[in-house]
Amino acid sequence: MKISSAKYVLSAVKPSQWPEGDLPEIALAGRSNVGKSSLINTLLNRKNLARTSQKPGKTQTLNYYLINDIFYFVDVPGYGYAQVSKSERAAWARMLETYFTENRNLRGVVQLVDFRHPPSKDDIQMYEYLKYFQIPTIVAATKSDKISKGRHQKHKKIIREGLQMVADDPLVVFSSFNGTGKEELWQEIEKYLDHQMT
């Protein structure tokens, strides 16, 4: 994917705030501090387009980034942050369920997990949620530079088994530090944008 333009356009919490039109959307979901902003910046060849929140878990909006004027990345609030109140979690859950079930422009979700650790309870719950609603899912295992290459297959197996991944769902080993998996992840994302690219 050649990036000719990438810009933040808006934040939304309800359907009336979603962008108008029918451009496809690729959502990115993952727990707080999994490296979502870094992954977005790496994919888009930008340093600070997606900014890391100073207060993890406090972002409660869907952040839209318009790419090449043909599709959106939608940055979903990080989950699994312990200091978020029950009411905030409930509001987040309602917002996400509305987005995942009612947005006709959603083409797929990139779910980020930490390559260094087995999937968390929240990771498993999110993956099961996406599968329940039959949303195409790409799992991106971040921070892979922290694990020696000789152990990559073992960690991939742990993630696939931990999430009980559907066989056809891709698992991309990714690192924002050295660019590992960048091209592979774009190839998977582009499969959901094919009709928009031609």
C-alpha cells in the first residue's frame, strides 16, 4: 500500500457522528498499551498521526483517519485498563456493540495482541465477540522484536490456541520498532479493500 495521504478527521461516540458516505472502514482494536498508535503510525509512515493517550483507558471515542481519500482506519478505545470505572466500561461496550453491529461500512477488524504474552481474558473476549458477529478479523501480534526469532513459532501457537482462532483468520507477527510484518499486514488489510482499490 502506497500512502499518498493520511489525516485524522473526527472522533465519534454515536452513529450520528460517524462520517457520511460509504467509504470502507478498517477498525483497530486492542488492550491499552498494546501499541495501537505505534502500529497505525508505522503502517501510515507517520511519526505522530496517532497519538498515545497520556491516560490509558480514558479515550472513549472512535477516532477516524482518512487514508488516500478512499478508506478509513478507525482507532477503537483500548480495553482492559483496570482503572476505568464500571460505568465507563458499560458506555464503551454499548458504543462498540453499536459500531460493530450497525456500521455497514465496516469491512474488518485488526485485533492487536502482545506477542510476548498469552492472550489475556479481555483479548479472548474481544476475539469471541468479533467471531460472534461474523466480523472478518486479522490478529496482529505486536512487539515481536522483544522475542527471539527462534521462539516465534512457539508464541504464534500460544496465541492461536489461546484465542481459539478460526483457521482462516490471519495472524501477522508485527513490530513497530523494526517494521516486521508491515507489508504482510497491509496485504491482509487490502483484501477487504480490493473493490475500492481498482
